[in-house]
Amino acid sequence: METQIRIPPTSTKKVWAGRIISALLVLLLLMGAVSAFVQPVNAVKGFEEFGYPSRLLPVLGAVELACAILYAIPRTSVLGAILLTGYLGGATATHVRVGDPKFVVPVIVGMIVWLGLLLREDRLSGLIPFRTRRAA
């Protein structure tokens, strides 16, 4: 006998909130990827201050772009969120390694990645151990 997990339908407002959060996040990531390709002087200088050669900037921009695209496509959004979590974990580690107090920024962006996905994706609600109030 199979047991099925019953997933309540997500409200329209919740889905749209998730879509808006995700869209804004994807725009932010796309701006970062474009910046990596254009390589303005301040981006190259900042990148080198973290101890990375500037020739790696387009490579990381391509990785960021690929992750953002996967996150934006509904069928691959969970994979995109997982990959973005790894990417942002590397950014966090880089900031921590050099003692930059801005390490919290990629942590917050990572939390927003999952918030947007949780709000727009019904299937994830059964995996997250949050309790919801039940109507009496």
C-alpha cells in the first residue's frame, strides 16, 4: 500500500510573490554575469583583491549566467537553486577568507534564492519541515 503526501495547492498570491522575488533575483544575477563579461575596472580590481586572477572573471560569469538561467526555467529551477547555493557558498567562503564583513551578502542572496523557489513551487513544501497552522 502506497502512501501519498498530500500537497495543498499554493495560493495565487504566494506563487506571484515567488515569481517576483525570483525574477528580481535573476535580474541581479544577470547584472553580475554581464559585469563579469564587460569587466569594468572596479570589478577586476575587486576580483584581484580577493586573490583571483582576472582571467577567471568571465569563467565565473558564465557559471553565474548558467545557474541563473537554470533557476529561471520552471522545469530546472530546483537544480538552478542547488547550483546557485554552491556558487554563493563559494562567494561566502571567499569573503570570509579575506576577512571581508560583507560575507553576509551572498548568504542573504542564497536565502532569497530558496524563498522565491519555495513560494512558487508546491512540491517543495512537503520537503521543508515548517509547520503550518491548521484551521479548527
